[in-house]
Amino acid sequence: MKNKTIGYAFCGSFCTIKNSLEALKQLVKLGYEVKPIMSDIVYKTDTRFFGAEALKSEVIKITGNEIIHDIVSAEPIGPKDLLDLIVVAPCTGNTIAKCALGVTDTAVTMAVKAHLRNNKPVVLAIATNDALGASAKNIGMLHNTNNIYFVPYRQDDPTGKNNSLVCDFSLIPITVEKALNREQIQPVIITL
């Protein structure tokens, strides 16, 4: 996949970012040039999973690129046609809703909006506790939107969190490969 440049965007499902980092490493290992993008909350927030500075350092180390973390820096992605594909991993219910409704108020949503104007693929890696509740209609809208592709997902904890969905982060590289060829990896909904 040499000569392919992808954006890799992080949103605030903090408990899944470790898995997302492993997928990011695989994409770099496969030869993609990766431009990291972070929502403001991920860029600035220390959590029990990691400190913000440590996460930023690791992402820069993995990709060799500075992080796009504000709307102004993300906006040129579209007009300058900077990317071949964007991955949003993890993609929270909040970001799913914003993408479905065209809301642009973070670096991630601006990057997606700017990129979609070029009719290029966006890969969403769902990780949200309300996917089968409040976010279900937005996920459905995005399944019916051109240039949107999903990393296969499943119920996270059917008994403890019955509305929660999480993607299989290990499938991000193959999902990216297929999305670059305008194919949705199947099946999209996987079982435990």
C-alpha cells in the first residue's frame, strides 16, 4: 500500500484506544503513510487508561507525523485532497451522530467532512455503549451513506451492556484495504 496516505482519527472511547493503537501500528507496518487526527477531548484528557501527553508521544512515534487536533488544521484535508482514506478508531456514538447529521465541531468531524467532499472512503470503527439504543438510527443512516465503510462489529457485553457495540480492531487493516477498493468487508455484524 505504498503511496497511500490515510488519516487515522481517535475519539473518546478511552477504554478501546489501546486496541486502536495496535491497529495503527499494523497500518504503518503495512506501508501506509499515516496522518494522525485527534478530537480535542482525546488530545487533552488524562484518563485511567493513559495520560494525554503519553498518548500523543506514542502516536507521533508510531506515525512519524504531528497530530491534527483542531478544526483549522483539519479543514485543508478536503480542498488540498491530502488523504486517500480516513479511519475513525474508536468512533464513538457522539461522533457517529455528528457524521450522520453533518455536524462539524471537532478536528475529527471536520476531517471526515472535508475528506468526504472528495468522494473518498471513510472507515468507522464503532465503540459505543448506546449503539443499539440512541445511536442505532445514526449507524443505520451511515450504513446507507456513500463512501462510509464499517469495521466489523459485535455486541460488546450482551448481558451487562446490551446496547453496546464494539468493532474488532484487528480487522481495521483488511477493512482499509477493501475500502480503498470500494468494498465493504463482510460480514459487518460478527458473532462472539
